[in-house]
Amino acid sequence: MPVAVVTGASAGIGRACSEALLGAGWQVALLARRADALAELANAQPSALALPCDVTGEEQVEAAFDKVQARFGRIDLLFNNAGTMPKGALIDEVSLAEWQGALDVNLTGMFLCARAAFGRMRRQMPQGGRIINNGSIAAHAPRPGSVVYTTTKHAITGLTKALSLDGRAFDIACGQIDIGNAATDMTAGIGAGALQADGTLRPEARMNVAHVAQAVLHMASLPREANIPFLTITATSMPWLGRG
């Protein structure tokens, strides 16, 4: 059975994608900070491995990926998903600590996990694997007051492109999924009322997170000769194409 690592696996998109991969016959290593939530999922799934991990910690990430290899023998997929959405604010209202905290999770954390996966995929036999980065609609168009989050997600697009290029020599594919308004706890506020570019506050449509999980599963299940570099999935009537 193929082996996947999912970060941010304890809730939301990460949990939904973990469940979809397990349901499709994957062995899945579940990484997140919430040990209790991971244990709940892993205890019901013999093909799951719960690995409490803070993705911002270099030693924790390396130790977790070592445990994945020790348990399953290889890594075929990383769904690089863990992230945070800081509160909205204008740039002159953002403290350095808030900026750094978001970068630590959304950028450094994804770098550390991608680095750990890439290195092991490059050296395992047979060589290769796939990395799917969770970007965002913010990688295309910002929301008002989203300078920190938007900056991190634009950076992930650069990470995806660089890994896709560098991975060619080692049969490592890299793609990115940009998600708009999946119904999770993180987006509950958007469903109640989100600030629009014209200054109004309006609720936005959301979609079932299961649709995201199926999209990730599709990307993950492609043969290695095929790749989806970028996939965008949104709630149909969310104000994205009309944003600005």
C-alpha cells in the first residue's frame, strides 16, 4: 500500500484528506500538534500512524519523518497542509511577533516538511514520490487586511514551482491545491460575515470539505508520469473572481 504523510491532520482539511486517503487504501502518517485528536483518528484505522509534531520545529519534523520510514519503509506522498490564518489587519497594525508567528507555520513549517519528504523520496528505492502543497485562493487574490496570510501563500506558490523543477531528476512530482471557502472551523467566520473589497461585511458561500478531500485524493492517485501543478477548487458562488 502507498504511504502518505499529512500535516495538520487533526482537524479540517487535513483530517478530511487523511480519512479520504485511508478510505482509498493508503497508509497514512498523521502529523499535528493535537495528540488527542490524532489518537482518536489513528485508533480507528489500523493503517494510520499518529505522530504529534509541531511543524515549526526542525528536530520534531525530522524525528517524525524518521518514524514514518521506520514504520512503513518509504514515503510516497506528502500533503503539506498545516497552516494558520492570522487575524485580519492593515500592515501598520501587524506586530513583528504576529508576522513571524504566521511565517513560522505557513512558510517555515511547510519548508521543513517538504525538505524532509524530498530528501527521503530522493534517497529511497524505488526513488520518487509526490508533494502536494496547500496554497490558498490568497495565492491569487488577497482579502482586505490579509497582508500576512497572503504573503505566505504567494511564497508557497514559489516553493511549489521550485520543488516541481528540482524534483524532475528524482521522479518527485510537486503540485499545489488552492482552496476557496471549504467549510471548516477555520472558515466559520467567513460563513457568518466576511469583509469585502468594497468595505461591506457579507457572508460568503462555503463548500463541503469532502470535495477538497476528493480533489487531493485525485492529485495523489495520478501515476508518477502525470502531475497537476496547480488545482483551484472553490465554493461556486464565493466572491473570488469578482474580488477587488
